[in-house]
Amino acid sequence: MFESILTFYRIQLKRHLRNKLLWCIALTTPIVAKYLVPTHNDGYTIVAVNNAYPILSSSVIGMELGVLSALLLSPLFYIYLRVSRIKISPWQIEDVSPLFRSKQTLGHWLADTSIAFLLISTLALAGVILSFFRLPLEQINPLHTFLTCLLIALPAFSFIAALRLIFSARPWLRKALGDVFFFIFWIIGIGMGANLAATPASMSLDIFGYAAPIVMSTNQPITSFVVGSSPNAIDSIIQLEPLNAVKSSAYQVSRVMLLLYAGILAMLSGLVYATKKHTTTKHKSYSLILFGNIIQPLHRMLVKVITLLSSFCPPLLSNLKQFVLSPSTTLLLAVLAILGAFLPFRGLVGPAIWLVAMFPLCYAISLWEKPGWIQFADTLPQSRKNQFVWQCVSASTLMIVLCIPAFVRCIVLGEYIFLPDFIFICLFLPFIIMSLGRLTHSAAAPRLVLIIVWYFYFNL
């Protein structure tokens, strides 16, 4: 049993180490660390307790790097696992292998956790190097930096690796729905950690492990703590001892238990794995036949109109046809556009159009970024650069058309304060989607990043 797990571990680890994206992330880590650990004179702080700046020490540097990587960099780790080439596997061999699928997924999870350990260790090493410029020489303790950073971040990254395996195991979670569920898990995990600071809840609920080291690092009553943003006017400082928190048996047991839960989840993903159907045939659910019969004529009419107009600007309208592949999504976008003439844009119609339109745009750009299609696109009369320009223009045109009723309403009511919202959603949002899709060759990266950005925009 252990021999087969070790075999799959080695295979997955080799896939990681041959991935150029992994080495790019590892090389940029020291640069990121510099900005994650600001000094008191930098005018901002990433972690603030009681509106006070924590006095730097080796353990505080490790805590800041661990907390911020567990909270803010964990979605990037999920994106890396989701979009990189490590997910490409020899299914012709693995699907017919006599070994249990759970052994494969457990080996893959161990390899993913090893890579997480490598990345977090690189970040901690950057923190140690940074401490030579931020601390007196006698106060530097590399072991404290490594211990606090690894205990906070590694279990969280390991759990995310197991979660990604669960999402890859079921067909309905392998695409957009899995990314949406990860976003929900990420938000709930942050909220559970914040609840730990307010109530004496179990540390095992702090999945990202960021609240306990902050709460337990001082004897002062904590009225507030901020992670990831700078509060206004930080005039005071506070002494923190995160090492005492991470060395406590309760915290260490909670982190080890989270690693155990992640391993169980990885094995469970093998038990519930559904073999991929490597076919181009799509089977529609019979429960949607009636709904499809209602909206299909309207969708066909829209496609015919776009086809007739394609003689005026073929590149623009051919891309628009790709954005309206789904009749249900097209109908929903049309309804949202009409509602824009009656309902407020910010906080309601704007976020709704953003959220719904994001999925077909991400899917459309991912179609042209698959390995086989890239070579095909190179044979077309237009260069890849011009194709990208037309994709951005077409996506912006679609967003502008959807926002016209809401824009007219804002002009009539004199609500010019929403003009930056229109500019961002109609111009910058399509460019961001197309750029991330082109860079990552997938739909998952722009989808997840923009879901997170959408959540913050929705709460403005």
C-alpha cells in the first residue's frame, strides 16, 4: 500500500517540479515578503491589533507572513493547483489501474502538501533574510520565524489541496461550481477565525489558523484586529508574543488535526471519484427540456441577428456569438439589463451583471487558450495579438449593451457618482478577464479572482 502511494507521490511531485509557474511563484516570494512585513515608518501595516502596530520580532515576522499567506495567498495556491498542468494526468492508464483511486489521490495530496511546504518555507526564509534588515542582530531567531509561519500556513494550504481533489472528483464540481464553492469556503473560514476572537470557540474552527496566534499573543483585552488592510491613523504600538501561542499544545493539536482532516478528505476524494467521460457529446438533463423549448427560439433569433450583422464587423460579432452560447445565461443577462432601467445600479444591478456575465466570458476565453486551439489560432489570418484585442473589444461591447438601460437611468436621475462603476464594469472588467484567461490558459483563474473582487465590490 505505502509503495503505491509513494509511487503516485513521486509522479505528482515531478509534475510540480517541472512546472515553470511554480518556479516563477518561488522566485517572486522574496519580493512579496518585503511588502508583507512593513516597518512602523512605512505608514501602513498589514496586521494591526487594537489599532496598534505590532513591534517586530522574529516570531512576529513569522506570524505576519503565515497569517497573510494563509488568508490572502491561499486562493492563489488554489488557482495554481486548479489551472497548472499538474492536473493533466494519463487517464488512459490511471482510469484502468487496479490500484484503489484513494491511493492515487492520497499520493497526489502528499505531493501538493510538499509543494506547499516548499513555498511557505521559501516565504519564511525570505522573512529570515528580511529580519537582518528590520531587527537588531541579537534578536534574530530563524527557528521562531519558521515555526510560526509553517504552523499557521501549512495546514491551511494542505486542506486547500485536499479540497481541490474533492472538487476534481465530481463532474459537477470540476468547473465553475467548484470555484464558487471554494470562494464560499474561503469566506466562511475567515469568518470562523474572526468568531474565535470574539467567543471562546474551539481552535479547530480556525481553519486558516490566523486568529488564535493573534488572540493568544497578548494578555491585553483585544477589542479589534485587522488583517490585510491598514486602519486609519495608527499612533500606538503593541507587544505581541506569537511564539507562545503557536507553542501551546491546544494550538498545535488543532493544526495537526486539520492536517489529519485534510488527509481523510484526500482519501475520500478517491472513494467518490467519478471517471471523466472523454467524449465531445453533451447530454442534457430532461428536466430542462421544457425550459429550453421556451427560450431556445429567442436564443436562435439572437444568434441569427448577430450572424446577419457579422458582414459589417466580422471579428467583433463572431466573438459576440461565442459569448451567447448558453440560452439560459443569455435570457438572464437580458432580464438584468432590463431591470437596470428600474433598479439601482450599485449594490444591485451592477454586481448582478458582473457576476452573471463573468462566467460566459471566462469560458469563451478559455476555449481559445487550450493547447490544441492555440496552434489552430496561429494559423488564422489575424495574429494572436489582434485576436486578443478583438476579444477585449467584443467583451466590452457586450457589457456596454447590458449596462445601457442602467446608464440611461443614472443620467436621467443625475446619479453621476456611479460613472466610475460603469467604466470599470464595461471597460476594465472585460480586459481583466481576457488578460487572466490568456496568461493562465484557463477559466478558473479569472473566475475565482473576480469572484473575490466582486464580493468586495458588492459590499461597498
